[in-house]
Amino acid sequence: MSRPPIRVAIVEDQVLMLDLLATTLRREPELEVVFTASTVAQARTLFDESEVDVAVIDIDLPDGNGVGLGVALSREFPRPAIVLLSANDMLELFQGLPGEVRATWSYLSKTSTTDSSVLVRTILATAHGQSVIDPALVDRSTPRLGSRVSTLTPRQFDVLRCLARGLSNQAIADDLNMGLNSVVNHLTAIYATLGIPDDANPRVHAVLEFLKDTSRDG
């Protein structure tokens, strides 16, 4: 039996961007666009009436803040997971989110959403409990001196970057031209070096450590 599609809501006030997002996602058989909204007020009403797995939310909305909407949704409902969008680099704002909600959130720049593979991969990964960071920002990230991330080997840091981009183990292996077993071994070493708790979601916590212990150039 095939899995039911992941139910997606889009909250975006720019008409062209909203149309682009909706059109792209409606082409994907694994996804179902449940509704679109252009304001916080409209979104709140529709969320009360609909079941949503992932909400794609613009940070800047005409009647409020997409971050505030996402935090409220995360605290009121067991779902949806959140993918934040911004036209500007707002990663510092993302890092400042309350810890209890940030682990179920992802962050993309609007520029990256024009790549349908990045957008869809991010939504799918977020729906399955991962936290994904905009790939362009990940690629500009370097370890902070003295941090746990700085003690990783260069190859381990490459693997951690791929993890932060939302890649699966097989996709990491393909991206870095290594065997799947090597990826698993690297991830095990990364989790140990970063001190990921045994009862935690290791992929999510590794991404959060990546955010905390790296800086972005440019």
C-alpha cells in the first residue's frame, strides 16, 4: 500500500511566490497542498479547520510574524512541522527559537525554493522529523574555533554539512562518493564527538549543534 501524501499548507503574502510554491508542490505525488493563506489571521482560521503535516511559512507577513505563527502552531498542535522562508538571511532569528520547537523546524531562503528538488527534499525531511538548513548557508559555514564541531575531521564535517542540508544516508554517500557503511560510521563518530544524548533524535541534534558551533562567511 502506498503512503498517504504529506499534507502541506503554505502561508505567503507575495502572490507570485505563493503561486510558484503551490504549483511546484502540487506536481509532487508525495505531497498534497491542503490550503494556501496570505495572512496570519487567515492561516489561523484554516489551521483550525484542517489537518496539516508541514506548514511552509514566510517570516514576513502583512499582519504579523511567521515565526510567531509557527511557534503558536507548534505549541497548540502536535503537528505541523514548520519550514520557515525568508527573502533575507534570517538564520540568527531561527537559532533564537525556543528549543522545544526548533527541533521540528527547517529554514530556507526564498532563493533556494526556486530549486524544486531543494524545496521538496526539505519538506519531506521535515515531515519525517529532521531539521534542514538552507543549503547555500550550510555551504558557507565554517566551524567556530574551540567548539566541538571544530574537532571533527574534514570528512566528518563534510558529512555533517550534508546532514544539515537534509540528505539521507544514501544521498550523503552519493554526494561525497563514499560507501554507505562509511557514512554510517562517520555519523556514529560525529554523534559521539558532539555528545548527542542516547535518547535524542541524533540527526536533529547534530544539526542544532552544527548551527550553534559554526559561523557563516559572506
